[in-house]
Amino acid sequence: MQIAIALYERFTVLDAIGPYQTLSGIPDAEVVFVAERAGTVRDDSGRLGLVADKTFAEVPHPDIVVVPGGPGQSDQMENESLLGWLRTADTTSTWTTSVCTGSLALAAAGLLKDRSATSHWLALEELERLGTRSTGQRVVFDGKYVTAAGVSAGIDMGLALVGRIAGDERAQTVQLMIEYDPQPPYDAGSPEKAPAHIVSMFRDRSRFNDEEQEGAKA
Amino acid sequence: MQIAIALYERFTVLDAIGPYQTLSGIPDAEVVFVAERAGTVRDDSGRLGLVADKTFAEVPHPDIVVVPGGPGQSDQMENESLLGWLRTADTTSTWTTSVCTGSLALAAAGLLKDRSATSHWLALEELERLGTRSTGQRVVFDGKYVTAAGVSAGIDMGLALVGRIAGDERAQTVQLMIEYDPQPPYDAGSPEKAPAHIVSMFRDRSRFNDEEQEGAKA
């Protein structure tokens, strides 16, 4: 059971680590981090480097594909190396999955056409524009395509997928091992629950970034 | 606000990434991954390498110290390089923190004597043996010492600490950004909640490992 987690410059680390820390619990899981080039790939803050041990070309046919998101949507949506690998890997994968705005890469690669999927709450409209039926759910299964909402949702997705692949008991074992009994000190984890002015602040900033990107292209 | 996250061979990745992904949201946070030697440090499965950008010696006085755990308790408890750095850094730190069995390193360094602390549920007895008052709580504050339970508890700790340092609103902003609205597909994240036979399996395996280690030392 080969599980390939894709890295690219400016990815968000927890997007990758949530699935990693859970899917590794599948019996005979052989996880490999892959990128366009082998070596260090820096995250969205530049403060952390993860090592891709293999190139995309060296891992063309994993059983499970995982693509994390990142704040610069063009980093994943216009990354032809990543999109090409996703298209190839998807032809033979058992599961093709994403966390956060990783679903924008799957959609940009043409893999989510008319499928149900999710993404970071700020990216749901963009996901719709790409021809995908976006839902606000935390984890969405549509055939072999599994997408998770923002960042931390990859933990929930990973556990759900371990359950599908290896059974409930194995998933519970993984959950107990990582002591995933969440007790967030605040209840602000979704736009429906967070204070309205914080949600607005994100939406305004996101809109500004969109306009800035459009401006840069024009 | 310099935040140093310690790495050592066979650490558990999510232990480090939970605090990283949350504490990075503190205004003016400057996070740095440190280890005995700069360069790649492999995690507990060997499948993932994280890059330590600085050596312990180069970062002697961070404001916040974070030490993750790992399954090989001797890796952290008998790691003199790590323990020495923890003692030095603790003399000037504002907060000294751990996730999972990272608290065993803090205790082995002599920093948790007679303090309340927590750890991975399988390590609570060991924590007691080291002269610490172990609690089963998910996140424990005792003065400037903050310890989290197993693996995923570092996310809750990170958010709680962001709240203490930068205020509730900033912590809620971080929570919304990482969409931390947990919806685990199972309810098996603590020994009280998981099926009893899964809990027993872990305890038996842990006891076996202890005896094996004792045998190896004898």
C-alpha cells in the first residue's frame, strides 16, 4: 500500500501531516513524500523544510495520492509539474485525496469535474468555479475522491480513510495512539462559529489578495 | 518572540507540527527548528525528514521552548544534548512547553520537579516516577511550564498558549485559519473512551517494551 504525499513550495505543513500521521497506521503502509525534485521543500512561512525523498517521476503509481493545500492558490493550481503527476497517478490510484486548497489542484487537474468535494472555507467559491460541486462538509467522499476542509481537517479525513481501508478497529487504534480527543479551548473553528468580525476580516483580506493577483496578471 | 522547536531522531511529527501551526500565528513569532546538528532529522517511522535550520548552540535563549515526544522514551530522556539545551534555554524562557512524551525530557532535565504536568496516556506513570505530578488533563499550565497529552494535543496546547500570549481573538483567528472544528469519525481518542481491548493491547505492548529495554540494559 504505497501512499504518496505531494510537496511543493509554500504548502501548509499540517495539511500534509494530518493524513501522514493517520494513514501511516494502515497495515503495510509505505508512505513516501514526493515533489518535483527530491530534497528540501519549504512550507508557506519558509520557516520549515520537509524532505521529499522521491521525485514525482519516481513514484508514478501510488495506491493513495495526498495533495496538501497552501495559501498561494496559484502555487498549486498553476503548478504543471504537480498537476501532471496528479493526472498520471490518478489513472491507477485506489484513492485520490486532498486537504484544504489541495482540492483546487485536483480540480485544476480536471479530476473533480461534476464531483462533490470540499476545501478550505475561503476556497469553496473557487472550487465551484472550477466545475466542482463544493460542499461545506469537513470530509467528502465521492467515489475514490476524498477531500477535506481546511488544514486540520486532514486528521479527520485520515482517520475516516483508515476506517474504510483497514476497518473501524484499526482507525480507533490510530486515534488512541495519537490521543485524538480534541478539546479546543475556543469554538471558532468554522465561519459559522467564529466571531463575525474575524470571518469578515479573512474574507476582506482574501478578496484583496484576489484583486491583487488579478492586477499582477493584467 | 523567538519560538524554538526541538528535533531529535525518532521524534513524532504531529507533536511538533501542532504547536508550530498554531504558535506561528502569534504576531512577530519567529519560529526556528533546532537540533543537535543542523540538517535533516528523521521522524519515528523514518519516512519523513524535517530540516533543523539551527543547532541547539545557535539558539540558546528562545522565548518559547517546544519539545515534541516520540515512541522511544530513551531517545529523549537520555539525550544529553537535548537535555542540556533544555536546561540552558529554560533559564531565560518565558514558556517551556512539551507535547506527548516530550514532558519526559523536561522531567529528565529536572525542570518539572513537583510540578503538575501531562504526557501521552501511556507515559503518565513514567512521568510520576520522575517526580512530577502527572494529570490526565489534555493541556496543563503550571507557571511557565505547559505540557500537552499525546500527539494531537499539541494543537489544543498551541491555541491555548496563543490565547495567553496574544489574546483570545488572535487565538480564534488562528483556529479559524486552520479550520480547527474537529469532527473525528470515531470516539476513541482517550483510554476512557476507546474499546477496552484496544487499550489493553497498547498497555501490554508498552509493558513488553519496558521489559525488553530493562533486559537490554541488564
